[in-house]
Amino acid sequence: MKTIVIHEVGPRDGLQIEKSVIPTATKIAWVETLIGSGVDVVQLGSFVNPERVPQMADTEQLFLHFTAPGRTRSHAAFSALVLNEKGLDRGFACGVDYFCMGVSASDTHSRKNTGMSTDEALNRITAMAKRASAEGAKVQVSVQSAFGCGYEGRVPPKNVLRIVGRYLDAGLTMISLADTAGHADPSQVEDLFGTIHDLAPNVVSACHFHDTYGLALANCYAAFRAGVTSFDSAVAGLGGCPFTAVSGGNVATEDLVHMLQRMDLRHDINLDALTAAAKKAEEFLGRALPGKIHVTGPVPELAPV
Amino acid sequence: MKTIVIHEVGPRDGLQIEKSVIPTATKIAWVETLIGSGVDVVQLGSFVNPERVPQMADTEQLFLHFTAPGRTRSHAAFSALVLNEKGLDRGFACGVDYFCMGVSASDTHSRKNTGMSTDEALNRITAMAKRASAEGAKVQVSVQSAFGCGYEGRVPPKNVLRIVGRYLDAGLTMISLADTAGHADPSQVEDLFGTIHDLAPNVVSACHFHDTYGLALANCYAAFRAGVTSFDSAVAGLGGCPFTAVSGGNVATEDLVHMLQRMDLRHDINLDALTAAAKKAEEFLGRALPGKIHVTGPVPELAPV
């Protein structure tokens, strides 16, 4: 059994903020490259209003393509983000069996993002997650803005632990902490995940870091130290807003996998394929992207003399 | 007593590989800004052959300027790198009281860099360090290529521990491990420093990381976790070769200090002054430099609502 899971979120968290809508055929070819690299899960999209987020309008099509009956299934799993019951219905209708959903620990962020307070959103998401689990799907529930928030600043750990407690009460044990604004520091990451694992050793924890302030890889290492086993990342460091000084892309999949391979983990993942996927993304978006290893290549493997 | 020491090496490790020679007056104004930030030690230069490394030819002048008798000494200490006895003589002649010197754990790197095997260099450096200590100077001895080497690949820990053992036998306890090629990964960093601290609890350890493969901040965190207390860094991420795809600058001082401040350490250091110093370096070198926080600014400090 693999001890570390790479959850590629580029096709969702990477593309959702892009100005341009990437054609479905381009996405399919790109996702094929991502799958070919050997990453474990690819998040294909989210079931949101296609008029508000046209970048995600083809999410059904992608699931139908990659999970069609009769198609030889690859090793990879495919996940989708859902925000509400309607999204969950749409997901089930096209065969999704792995759902991600979450609540912001920052009340201000929650209200701005969903129109609901954290508590209202928590009631709704918990009910959705229980329903999806009962129908046999894999469900990962997350706490967004788990470390810091652009509106509220530092987020107190107790606010996060309260949400985690509610998830656990509902029997939900795949739990992700997301650093939506890129504010997390590695001490904070190690402390908060450490506390959760101490309180609930049955939790299968995941992390989601943005590199807004250059701390994403350090935070991934801290999460690893604390026993986190699932890592969200986006190839080439996609995500965040490309039009501001403070670029907040996800941790780059190729940089994360390179670090893990230097740590003697996940040698089964093909870094060349990730580099190819990063370069494809640079090509279809028409600009350089922040990931490092797709530019430098990995540390050369030399036989000691 | 400060638990974490920031050792700014930009004026030495940052400038020594630049094509252009920065005028002494420009360096002085820049170092004043660096001192003003509150970093603990500034490495002003190295005593090497001025014909081979003209960028370091004014090292005496810088020491005479910053450590002149009668000048009000700032909080900051000033260090110099020395490679041989002649350099040590030059250092003493201009009042240096803090010397850094080292040996490469990679025999190939040592021979290419110094014309000596690791063992020959070790004999020489150990004798120099003993002499400098006996004359009352502070001495930090380092192991270069302590994690990996562009010629030899992974460097076995036992090769590093052998050199550290020789330093300890000579009574030298300020010991730095340098990741010259940027190959280190955080697990390796934590393991190796952990082993050293277990073997020799009296060691005051320092680290020196290059960001060639994006791992410098993660490695700094790993070193911190292992109990390292002194961190080399160069403002703006100066250093390495700016003319290759694989840019290997030092960890950027502003990025390191920002991470430490997020970890509730070293709030006394002025990040604005470091940002100003980074921008000055971009100005006198005429190009953008790799550090991140001097571009993004720090995570905004907001009062929780």
C-alpha cells in the first residue's frame, strides 16, 4: 500500500481561475499525461454553475470520458469538488465516486464565498458528505482557510478543531486542511496536524498548500512530518491569480514529487511525464508557470565515485 | 540570548560569482541597509587572490570601514571567508575576528576547487582554525557538499561525520553543513544534523542552503527542527550562477526571516529593511533576483475579527 498519495488538482484548482476556457480535447490530452505520470488521484473539475465558471462547464464530459463503462481504468482515481446538493446530484449522475467538499474556518471567507456562515455551511456540507458516503462514494471533507485568511488573518486552531470534531462526529475520517491564502507556516502546520492526529488517530489526513509566500514545500514537509498522507498539488504550480504581484498558485506537483523522491519516496512517479504536463500547460495557457523542476530538471542521479 | 542567528552572506557568496565588480561605496551603503535590518552577522567578503576574484578585492577596505577603531560598533558581527594561511594573515591584519573556513566532503569537488584531496584540505583547515581560535577569533568550520555534489551525487553521511569528528577532536565546535549544490532534501537535513547533535551535544551548528531545486526553505525548516541555530542566507536569493537554467542562489534572507517571523521568531528583524536591501541589489545588478518576499511583501498582519 502506498504511504503517500498525490492528488493532482490542476484541472480543477489550476484552471478554474484562468481567464481562458481550455477546450475539452486539450484537457483530455493533458489529463492523459498526468495519469501517465503515475499520480494517484486527478481532480477533473467541479460541479458549479457553468455560467459563472465556464472553465468547469465540461466536468461531466471529462468524467464520462475517463470513467466510461468499458474503458480500461487506469490506476488513477478521479475526484470532483462539489459545493452544494445540486453539484452532488450532477456528480452522481455522471458516475463520480470520489467527492471533495469543505467549509471555511474563517466566517468572513465563508460568507463571501458561499453566502453562509461557517456554521450554516458546516451543517450543509456535513449532511452532503453523509449522503455521499451512504451512497458508497469516497468523501474527503476539508477545512478551508485552516491556517490563515486574507480577511481575518491568523485562524485560531480551535476554530479548525471544532469543524474537524463535527466531521468526526458525522463519521467522516478523510479530512483535509487547506491553506487557501498561502499563510501557513511549517510550525503551525506540524502543530495543527499533530493535534488532530493525537485527538483522532483514525483520521486519514490530507493537505492543500498554496505557494503565495514561498512556503508551500516547507509546509508539505511539515505535514509529512506530522503524518499527513495525502497531498494536493497542481502541476506547474497552477492556480491562484496570475494577474497580481502576490501569485498564489498551488504547490507544484513536479516540485513536490521531486522532494519526495529525494526523500526516497514515490520513485514510481515519472517526473518526465509531470514535466511534459507542466510544459503542455505553459503551452495552452501561453505563459511561463511558477513550478521549478519542470525548468531545472531534477537533481542529477550520479553513481558515487 | 537570541536562539536563531541570521548570517547574511550576500556580500560574499552573493557577489563573488557576479560578472560585474560592485564599487566599494555601493557595497558599503548596501551593507549599512543590511545591518540596519537587524541581522546578526554580515559576511563582508573573502580573502582570495584579487586577480582571480576581483569582486572580493575590497574585502580589507570593507573591514577597515566597518570595524574601524572609534567607529560605533553596531549590534552586527562581521565575518570573512578564508581559504588558506595567506588569507588568514590578511584577515588578522585588518582586524577580522570571525573567520569561516571549510572542507568539501566530496573528494572530487575538493580537488577541483582547491587542488587538494579532502584529507589534505582537512589537515590544512584544521590547523588554520586552531591557529585562528588560539589568537582569539571566533571560528566557524564548515563541511561543503555535505549532502550532495554535482560531481559525486549523494554524499554518504559517514564522510561528513568523519570531518565533523576531526573538527571536534581539534576543539572546534561551531560547525556548519553547506549544501553547495542545492541537492539536500529535508529528511536528509534533519537526519544528518540530528545525528551530529546526538553525537556531540556541545556543537553549535549552522546551515547553508542553496535553492537550486526549490528546497532551501524546506531544508531550513528541517534544520530548525533538528536544532540548528545559525542560518546562512543571502538577501534577494543572490548567489549561484545567473546564466544557467539551474539557478543556484542562496536561500533568500527575506524569505527565511519571513518564515521565521510566521513561526513567531525574530520579530526584531526589520523585513522592510531587507526588502530595501534586496531591491538595492536588483538595482546595482540590473536584473530581477529570485527572492520572493521582497516582491510579494509579507503575509498581511490582520487583527482577528
